Amino acid sequence: MDRQTPPNATRRAFLANSVVASSAILAASNSWWGSHALAATDQKNAKSAVEITVTRQPLVRCRLELEVKGNVKVPTDPLQSQEAKTTLPVNSTASLDYEERLLMPAQIADHSEVVAAERYYHTATNSSVLNKTTVEQKLREEMRHVVVRRDVLPEVVYSPENYFNHDELSLLKLPISSVAVDRLLPSGKVLKDDRYEIDLAALCSVLNMTTIEKGKVECVVSEIDDEGVRFQIEGDVEGSVDGVSTRMRLLGKMTYDRSIKACTWLALALHETREISKAEPGFDILAKVRLLRRPLDQPVRLPAVAATVDFDSPPPEDRLFVELQSQHANAAVMMDRRWRMISDDPGRCVMRMIDHDSSIAQCDLRKLVNLPAGKHLTLEAFEADVRRSLGDQLVQLVEADQGLSAQDLRVMRIVADGQAQGVQVRWIMLHFSNDAGNRVQATFTMSGQQVDAFAGCDAQFGDTLRFLAPDSVPAESEPASESALTKNGQANPTVAEKETRSASDLK
């Protein structure tokens, strides 16, 4: 020991060196354990992370249950105003069980949107109570095989062999599309509690909406196990369906099956508020949807050979007709789906042609008094009554002709131009009769600006109208002139009073 160095100083130096050495060892130890602990955590997370990849299931069996509770908002007078409304309580349950086969062009990549599907409905029923009135709906046996086109939303459903009525189309028009539910899933690896936002375009497809203008719907990974990944969904969207504004609040759950690599279960509660449209009532409802999907190895009731679809063309127009029936007029007609039955009351059945919530034309169908068997009204008498009915509103008669329809009915047709409430109006009157003396009259009313959009729908109407049943009204003596029919209120005496009052809606 150096005699110049005090013993205490040497001791302090030793302790200091010991502390430094110990600190270095401890730091090195912590560094080693810390890096290995982090690596272990990373390995654990890597093990628990699940890769979400979707494998399209070409054939599935779907079970969909729908419960709806809330209020339906209907206009006090649907022919004049959509503002004044009556609120009616509604409670309904629907059940659908169907096979679904995806149809896609061969050149489309696997990740692209599915543009068509083929379905066979084993079950399609709905039971609803609207304002204490119970209504039961069921898909006819001959309508169970359908094709679904998704080129434009909402998806279009049609039968390759037959024609739907509007009630059946409403039954199959659901708030969730089973074709698109896989689009709710994320891509890539996910961990428990991961959160992601669902793309609005995907939501538009899944919810079967025409547009989504704004909104935010988030999904959270709630659980992961060896069988699947479960998600929770929550958010809001605002958009439109066929031009009608709607708002939705979504809350739900879904399951991704790791072996099937697809969404196999979805449950959604949707609070939807939709405005009144010119074709349908509005509503404020809570809908609960439960969808179960399972792959099939082979079809059960679907045809063995898939339906042929021309993907380069829109859905075939000749398959998109619907049958509109008037019980009070004892008549039915086949028209395209833009035509909707607005009311069917004694003395007056009203149909409207509506395209994306824009009124194109209106048709008033009236039952006329019977004529004796074998007797028919003359074209001259019909023309005289049209002039008398339109009165000062008439500017000119454009056409007048007559002939036999495809249903072997005698049809007289008169086209007239005029003005009502300052609006240029075109009227097309069709008078139908058969040899038994049964008669109805259809009066089409449209603004002059909508003549091109109307596109001669009266020709389709004229060729397809048929009487539903033998008329039970006793035949009356043939009147001396059409003024007698006008006096009895049967030949369309209120054209000026009732039909033209909505002409402003048809601009």
C-alpha cells in the first residue's frame, strides 16, 4: 500500500469500484432479461395473431331470421303529399332458408365483388301486424328458384321462369345481403382487441343500399380461439335506397370460421329511419337480423347446372315485370317494376310509375258498368266522352284507335294533350271490354316533360290486362249516349278533378 494514500480513501475507491462493477453487471443482466422477455412477448403475440384470409364458398346454405319492431310513417293522402303522415305500429318476423350459388365471370379475380348469385328458397315467409291488422306472406312454389344480380345496388332479384308480384319482392328484399357479408372482414393478421374501420363501399354492398354519403362503422376483435375469430360491430351510416334518404345505427357481432375461411355467422341490430317515398311509406324501426352460412358440397334443390348470366348486359328486361292486381276492378296487368300499386279502393285503383323516387306517370283504373253481352262502346262515343270529361283543359286529341289485345280484349285508345294547373299534361285513355260485357278504363296522366320517360308503357298495359274473374255486377241496359255513363260516374268523370290535381307532382 502506498504510504501517501490514506486508508479510508483506498477503502472508498474499492467500494466505488465495487458499486460500478455491480451496476454494470446488473445493467447487463437487466438488458439480457429485458431483451429476452420482449422477444418472448413478441413470440406470444406472433403465435396469437391470426391471419384473416377469405376463401369464397361457391355454394352455401343460408338461414336468415328477421325481426322488426317500430313505426311506419304513411302519408295521409299518398296521391297528393308525402309530408302529412300517420304513424302506425308494426311488428313483423320473417324467416328465409335458401341455397346460394355464386355466379361470376371467369376472368374476374377472386378478390373482386360478386356480381351475381343463384338461389333456391326452401322457406320464405313473413308474418306482420300493422296497426292491429295481421298480414301473412309466403313465396309461391313456382317462385323459389331465383337469380340475384348485383351490378347495381340494391340487388335485383328475378325468376328465370316466372314473374313476381310486389309482395313477393318485398319479402325477398332484406337489409343484409348474404352474398357480401365477407366484405365486413379485415385482411391480414389480427390480434385480440384490434380495431379497424369498415370501408363504406363494403357497407353499402352488405346493407344493400344505393349510396352511403357518410358514416363510420368500426369493428373490434373480441375473441380468438382455435375455431374462429369473433368481432363486434358498431357505428352509423347515412345514405339512400332508390333515391330515398335513410339513416342507420348498427350494433352487431360476427364470426370468422378459421377452417372454412369465411364469415359463417352475423347478428346485427339496425335502427333505421327512412323518409317517405312516392312509392313506399317511411319508417322508424329496429330490425334484428341473424344470418347463418354453411358450405355445401353439392346442391340440394338448386339445378345441377348453374344458371346462365350475360355479365356484359344488365338484368334481362323481359324478366323484370311484376303482376299488379286490382280486386275492386277485377283486373290484373303485367308492368315493369317501376309501376307500384298506390291504392286499390272501390271505384278507383291508382298505380304510379316511379323511378328513383321521381314520379313519371300515374294510372287510374276504374271498373265500368257492364254492357249487355255482345255489346261494345263505339270509338266515337268514347272520344266524345273524353272531350266532355277534360273540358277546358283539353288542347287537342292526338290519336284515336282501336283493336284486339293479346288477351283477346277489345281495346280503344285515345291520346290527348292539355293543360292543368299551368302544367302541360298528356292523357292516354284505354277502354277495355269483352264479349261478356265486362269493362274497365285506364287513364294515364303525365306531364309533357315525362312523355319520353313514359316510353309507351300503355302498350305493355294494353296487351297484358286481363279480367280476374267473371264480373258479378248485373248487366245494365246500354245507355243512349256516353253522357249517361258520365252521369253514373263510371266512364272517368273526375279526370279534371282528381287525376290532374297531381300533375304538378309529375313534372
